[in-house]
Amino acid sequence: MLIVTACRNAPEKAPPVVITSKPVAQPADTTSLEVDNDTTLTIAAVGDIMLGTSYPDERGLPPDSGRQSFRHALHELKNADITFGNLEGTLLDTGAAVGYKLRHKSKGYFFRMPTYYGGVLKRAGFNLISLANNHVDDFSSAGRKSTRKILDSLAINYAGLRVRPATTFTVKGIKIGFCAFSPNSQTAPLLDKAYVNATINSLKQQCAIVIVSFHGGGEGVPFEHVFGITEHYLGENRGNVNAFAHDAIDAGADIVLGSGPHVSRAMEVYKNRLIAYSLGNFCTYKSVSVQGVCGLAPLLKVTLNKNGHFLSGRIISYKQSHDRGLLPDSSNAAANRIRFLTTSDFEQPGLIIAADGRLTPVRAN
């Protein structure tokens, strides 16, 4: 059984679009930098990360304090210009779960990672994190503030909260914009199309490349396929992820990275931009089901040119088990599952996925 807590959207008006940047190791005037025509950007991207929970007690934490969580994937994670993941939960040492979630029928699944686990992410190479998901509010404002404080202290870029929907940073002289959305409380609202488009458009006016992440769609094996319709789960509107991704690219996104269903989904190239509809689970200790296809853990490596066009990529396959954690998978099961879903869901996906996981765009004549 898939174990995921769902949050209810608060009936509040979306905040104005605010773009924030972190003052860490960046040139004083990034807009004046000249980018070489041959410059490319490599992105390593994974889905959900949840390294254990100390709530209600430390029995939910791995025995090695999470230090070896990514040991089999370190080379691929660290060998990229940008390494991205969705942090499914909070970085917080103490505190009670938020009241309205305790009343939810899925009560008991609250993700509170010790703050020193932020160092595990940093040492694994992560420098870009989405906080837009249905567990970022598990411990209310205390959890969100603590998570932000830890990521700031480690110079890890992040976005996806209502108070921080987007951020900008610079890599290899290229100014990058990042924003993230979900249909959940305290996150940048995925269901507000005007807000989403305005956020992305604002970033595109400042940045050469815009990365968009979303946490949406239904959850579990019944939601492996991209249906092209609005999806509902546990009575919640989880969005039409196909329409969201296309609209995001139309608004200025150069790559769209999805998570939320806890299974991998298809990929597509739209207007020379890559869409990964769900990267599934990557490193989720104990409290998330890893049975069957839920245990497939793809790591996506993508190369973009300086204009954000998709040049090439590869899906590197890993798998998870609750007793052994994240492991390499020589059978390439994650890549082949995404390959199957891509050809099943899209007549013309705009890319070819080889048996070894290599991605090649199909250029229009």
C-alpha cells in the first residue's frame, strides 16, 4: 500500500509573484556575463527524497543517520552542473505535527528529518531542491522555517513555498531561474494557471534558462499513465499535469520536472523542451511504499544548450528496498518502464529512449 499524506489547500488567495535570489558565490552582475555559444548545462534530476523521519520517535530513522543514503549514486549526482530533487518532508529536530493533519485519515505519516540530514543532501551534490509537495507542511510554520534555514546555511537553492515560489542563481555564467508548484497548503499553487504563468514569465525575463518543477497528479500504480485530464486523489484536485507542463513551456520554461505520483511516468519533448512527468521515488526510507514499480528509482541526466533546448540525456536506473536502500539496477528497469510508458502515452513524444536509457530528441523536419 502506498503511504502518502494528502494536504488540503487552504482557501486563501495566492500571493503576488515574488522572485528571490540567494547571495551565495555568484558574480555581482550576472546579467552582464557573456555566455559562450558552445556552453551547455548538465542537470541531474531525481524524484522524491525522504531520508527517514524522527516522528513520533527515532525508530523511523536509518541506522547510519542517513550518511550512506546516496552512496551508490554519488558519482552521477555529483557529476552535474545542477543536481535537483524534491524534498518530501521537513528538516526539523523537534516539534509536533500540524493539527489538521492529525485529524486526517492518513494520520501517522509525518516526515521530520533531523536538521543535520541537510548535510547528507549537500555532500551528495544536491544544489537545487523543490519544497512544493504535500509534506512540507507536516510540522506547520516551524518545519518550513527550519527547512529554509538549513538549506540557506548550506547554500542549497530552493523554491516552491507560497512565501518563496521562485529563486535565481548562476551556473557557468548562465543565469538560471527555478520555480516549483503543487496543489497543497503553503506551496506555490499549481492549480492557479495565471499565477503559474506569471511566475514563469517573470523568471524568463531575468534568466537564460528556467527550470520548473511540479508535484501533481494522482498517486500509486493506477496513476502510472499520463491521462491528459484533471486527476483527483483522495478527493483532491491534483491538476492536469499534461496541460500544466505545456502551459509552463509556453510561458517560458526550458525543462519541466515532475514528481508526486510515487511512480515513474512518461517523458515528452515539447517545443524542444524536455518534460519528465514523474521521476517517482528516489531515496525514501521506510515510510513510502517501494513495492513493484514504486521501487523503481530513475536518475535523469540531461544536457541543455544555453538557450534551454534539450540536446541529449540518459535515464540511469536504480531500485529501492526497505532493507537495503537505494541500489544500482543493471537490468535498467526504471529506464525501460519509462520507455514503455512514453511510447504508450504519446504517439509522437519527440524523443527516443533506448534500452540502455539514453535519450535522443527527434527533431522536426
